[in-house]
Amino acid sequence: MQIADNFRLDGKVAIVTGASKGIGKFIAMALAQQGARVVVSSRKLEAVTAVADEFKAQGLDAIGFPCHMGDDEQIRTLAESTIKNLGGIDIIVNNAAANPVFGPVQDAGDDAFNKIMDVNVRGPLNLAKYAYDSMKSRGGGSVVNISSIEGITPGQGLGLYSVSKAALIQLTKVLAREWGPDHIRANAICPGLVETKFSEALTSNEKILKHVMMKQALPMLAQPEDIAGLALFLASGASKFITGAVISADGGYTI
């Protein structure tokens, strides 16, 4: 038996949200490189189409499908269209996230709270729910939720984001417990500071960056591709006995 073969995803259908750039794009690429048919999803049609076309030019199987993860009807349409056009769903990577505020929680309004929770928690739950029957009928599946070390230990100025990511971790464990009998696994990845457009406000702040580098065991700033291999592992049969896990990919920040 070739252990490396367990990482292959031939015949599998995967949806990756927030996949037009950053971590999501590299995860989508990793899954496609291992043979999955990947639905590249994000808010804007132009962006997901461009990424899907880029993947196709590399000989990968990908389609772009726009979806705002704060809009339940769009989430339902994403799942139903994937099932109809690609035959089913085997893998979901909930990577899309929102964080419209930076500062103490006492200054954050209800609109910000609702937006963060809708995109970061309710959206991933609903996408997983809409895919459940398909995963079950196909003998199982994998849900990979991209949380954050902010969901484990909150940092300054990211209070509501931390609350949402902690909720996503608990949601992951709930899905793992409830869906395990159907051979559907759920695991969470908690990245540390990764150099992306989403984290630009943090990576461009010298004070914050210095603080992170002092706490990390590894003296480096992570790149999006550094998370993709872990997501591939959790999406594939190589991790078939792992569910409910919360794995930090943070360079040792939370040691």
C-alpha cells in the first residue's frame, strides 16, 4: 500500500469558500492538484471565474461559483447547484470570513456583530447542513473549518472576531460528534498570522508584527500556501480517523 495515495482526491467534489485569493485559493489549488473537482467560491463572479480559469490552464478541474456566506439563499444555491451539476459534495472548506471592526468590543455595534457571526459561524453551519444529505449518501465526507488562533486566545482589538472563531471551533466539534456515525468528519484549522490581504492591517503594523514574532517559536511570517497542506490532509483519506480536531498552524505562537 502506498500511503501517499491516501492524499488523492480523484472523484471527489469539493467546495472552498473565500477561495478567490489568499489561504482559500491555495487550499482550492491543493485539492484540485490531488484530483478533486473544485468549486471556487467567493462573493464576486469575476474573481472566482478568474481563479477557476487559472486552475483550468494548469490542467485542473475547477469551476467558479459566486456566493456571499452571509446570505442564506446564496449558500443554499451554491450547495444545490454543486450537487446538480457535479453529482454531489464530498468536501467543504469553510474559509470565508469577515471582520469589519478593529477595536474594543464596547465600541462595536450590533451590525458589526451580526455580520461577523453570519459570515463566520452561521454561513459555515448552513453550507454544511445543505451538503449533509449528499455527503451521507456518498458514504461520508469531510468538513474543514478555517478558524483562527484568535478563537483559542484572543488578541487586542479582535474581540468579536475571536468570539466568532471560538464559536466555529465548537461548531466543528458538534458536527464531528453528531455526524460521525455517517462517516462525515469535521476538523478545524487555527492559523496564526498569515500574510494575506485579509490580515494586511495586522501585518503592516510594525508593533503588532514585532509582538507576534517575539511570541512565535518560528521566526517567520506564514504564507497562504503554508496552510494548504494541512487542509489537504484533513480533507483526504489520509486523516480518516481524525475528527473533532482543532489544529493550530501558528508557528508556535500559542505554545
